[in-house]
Amino acid sequence: MARYTDPNCRLCRRERQKLFLKGTKCFTEKCPVERRGVPPGQHGQTNRRPKVSEYGVQLREKQKIRRQYGILERQFRNYFEKAARKTGRTGETLVQILECRFDNVVYRMGFAPSRKSARQLIVHGHILLNDKPADIPSIMVRPGDIIKVCEKSKKLEFIHESMKRMKDSLILPWLELDKGAMKGTFLNIPQRADVPLNANEQLVVELYSK
């Protein structure tokens, strides 16, 4: 399975904003975006921003979304093509598809501090989908599906620490969470206005439509 193995913080610095790829580190003074707010590499060691073309703006927005969800280019393009075949606004549909990924739902429920950590929990068999083992992070979760931590993994300090940071006010409207039982329900497909994603998906549509 292809995956990104270089330092995640370089991606945040490249986009000049926090993508929250390192979980708790993103909220501390150790965050490289706070300490070194310039892009990585020898050409990024200045705060001077070069003029960016229309294509460059669209590309950066696509990379920002793709990196936040931890998806490589080919799979992201496949999701876009799937969204384009559906009725409605392609950009909004793309975000909805990404939000339905199993690893994203596990992250949104607070079982893991980042999507990368959520993928690790899933691959290692710590999370159940509808009371059945599911070790594929890209599975599409459907309304009514129940996600929970398997019994043998409920003592993991890693999960407990993550859930402590999940306040009730942070639970998204399309999710239902039972912290005591360490399980949640995917209620419905989210509306774009409810998704906490600081990006303009319409620029991705314009980029791929060229």
C-alpha cells in the first residue's frame, strides 16, 4: 500500500497553515508552523511570497485538501471523478465522500488525535465497524453504521488520551458518540456547511476541469 513517509510537518509548512497532521503536537509550541512559518527547502527560507498564477492557486488548494485527508494523488483523483458523476455540486460532493472515509470518521469521533493515527488503529484491528473487524481505512461509512473500539483495545491509553480532548461541543452534527461505551454512530451524510474544512473545493473542480 503506497503511503507518504516523509515528515508530516513539512506539508503544513508548505501550505503555510496547520493541517493538523500530528495530532496534539499541532496545539503546542513545538509546532513547526509556529516556529518556522516558511515553506521547507532552500527556496522557502524567506517570507517573501512570489506571485502565484491561477493554476498555482488551484494546485495549492488541491494539495491542501488531499494532504489533510492523507490521500495520495491517484486515489484523490478517483474520488473527484466519482463526485463528478453524481448530481449536485461536484466540490461539495467530493468533500462529503472524503468525510465518509472510515479513517476520517474514526478521527472525527475522537478515537485518534489525527487521521494518520486513525489509520493505524484501523489497520491494527482496534476498531470495529458494525461489530465486525474492518482493517481498511478507505471503507466508505454509510448512515446508520456503528463504529466502536474493540473490547481488547479499550484499555489503550492512547485512545483514552485522545477521547479526553473530545469535548461534547466538538462532536459534529452528523455523528453520535457514546464516550463510556467507546462507540459512535454515523447518522447521515454531512452538509458542506457543517464540515470544519478550511479550503475552497471549487478550485479543485476548476483545476481538474481544465
